[in-house]
Amino acid sequence: MPAKSMPAKSAPTKSESSMSKSNTSKSSKPKPRAKPVRAKPVRAKPVRAMAPIRLPLIPQERFTPEQQALVAAISSGPRGQFKMSGPFYCYLHAPGFGELAQKLGGHP
């Protein structure tokens, strides 16, 4: 029996190759973006009683010479007065640091 010859395959035409590529490629349509998450509004917390003072109170009669110099420097500076509150009160417990902070705060 003679061998049957198979017909030769022809190369795909230009239109056939472009059609097959367009069917397999991903869609050019952009993906939808997720909606942004909105933050919840911040609500004020109820006011609580102030925490106890951590540093002991130093009576003015017991000020050391360094503490007295710090009070005088703060009073004569741009603030004009010394209050026993805020950072000034803390500076009394470390007068060396308080002097440096006063010089920095009083610098024009």
C-alpha cells in the first residue's frame, strides 16, 4: 500500500493571527477601584479628674540657691513671672536644666 501523504498546513493569514491574539489578550478596560474607606469621626472623651502630681511640692522657703536663681532668671526674662505650674515647676527639681531651658526660651 502506498503511503498516504498528508496535506501541508499553510501559514495562518494576517487576519487569522490577529483574531486569535485579540481573543486571548486581556481586556483593556480598567479595573474598577475600591471605594475609599472613610474614617470615623473622633469624639471627645469625657473630662476626668486630673492625675495626681508626680513631683513633690517644694515650698518657696526651702528653695536652694540654685532654685532661687532659676526663679529670678525666669521672672526677669520675657515671661515676666514665675508660676508653680507647667515645665517651670519641673525645672525646680533640676535647676541646672531649668537654667538652660530658660536661656533657650529667652533667646531672641
